[in-house]
Amino acid sequence: LVLLQGKLLFGRPWFIRRTDPGPTAARRRSEAVWLERPGGVRLQGWLTQPLDRPPRRLLLWFGGRNEHVAWTPDLAGWLPDDCALLAFNYRSLGESGGWPSEAACVADAEAAADWGLNHLALPPAALHLAGRSLGTGVAMQLAARLAAADRAPASVALITPLKSLRAVLERNPLLLPLTPLLRSPLDSVAAARALNCEVLVLLADSDNQVPHAHSLSLVEALRAAGSAVTVQRLPGTNHRSLARTPAAMRQLGGWLEG
């Protein structure tokens, strides 16, 4: 389990879970893209842009465990007209190569941000981050890394966020003895201390995977660091369904619009 933990933690997508394309879907185009990484690793991704204008900002999406991000063009149809959306499958998910870990995936995330901004000829201040579940941990680590380099993202959206992966695993008595050996703690509370930006937190109505108390601990840490945090709880949703519900996608798009 210790040796295989990267693969176990980041999971394996069994199929692509599509959702309702948003109201601006007809005004967007999507393309498959690839990100070349050291060691011959290639990451599979999708870039969705407005058809009739160059984007003025970029939203970089980080999926949850077992999530194949080929569905993200559906999400793009809910975003403001000036916003492009970029997402890559983590290492070993979909057609992406390599082996996942926190260190590798956060380094990949930084490379993806640089690639997207350069490809679209956008400045660092045009970058927005969003993640779901496990992806909130990656988004927070990247946000902290960029902030430390004086390139902080414009905003961060967190859907059912973890306070840390270790805290989630500690809730399972079978996995508790393994937590000292965890190589990918994804400690979002620690990362929050580096941020001072706009943050959206979306919570499911009921969540058996990430307790609301964990997410709210992260909210407290973000506010203590100076971030302006908006928290919304969406009725009738659970941990798995929240990110793809029209209400959540509309909430994200409206928040970015504002």
C-alpha cells in the first residue's frame, strides 16, 4: 500500500462522466492538448476557448479522485464569455503517462499554468484556479507556490475542499496506521497561510467523504490569512454530484463574472 499509494490516492477513471453543457457552449470550441514533462511523460488535457474573441483570463481546473477531465468542456459553457478553461488528467489517469504523487502533480500543475498562460498570451494575473475534492489540495498547493513566487492567482474556487488528505485518511480506522507514511499529505490549511485572494468554497448538502468541519477549518485558515472567502452550500447535492450540477456550475460562473 505504501509503494502504491500514489496510484491509490489519485485513482483510476472508469468512464467519462459528462454533464449539461452550459448556456454559452455554442460559443466555445474545445481541443485536445498535450503537456510534455521531464522523463518523457505526456499529460492529456483539454482547452476550451470562446469562439469569437480572445480570452482575457484562464481557469485551470483540477479534478477529483478517479476524475477524467474530458468532461470539462461542459463546464466551460457555464463560464463568463472572456474565460478559457484548461484541464489535464493527472499522471496515469486517462492517457496521461507517469506516476502520480503530490510533488509530481503540483509541479505538473505549475507547468500547466505556465503553458496555458503562454499559449493564450495572458499575464500571470489572468490565472484563476478551481478544484474538486482531491483537486482542491492540488489547487491550494499550486496557489501557495505561485504566491511565494509573487505570481499569486487572481482567485481560487474550491468544491468540497479537504483541509488535508491526511485528515481524510485518519477518519478510516483501517488507513489510520498508514498515515505517518503518507507521501502526499496535500495540506491545504498550511498552504492557506500564503494566500490573500478571492476564494469560493462550494459545499455539498451532505458529504460522507469530506466532512463540512474539515472544509470549514480550511475556510477559517484562509480568512485568517486575509483571503476573502465566499461559502455556499447547495441543497440536494452530495460529494460526488456537486461539481457537475447546473446549480454549482452556475454558481462558479456567476462568481467569476462578478
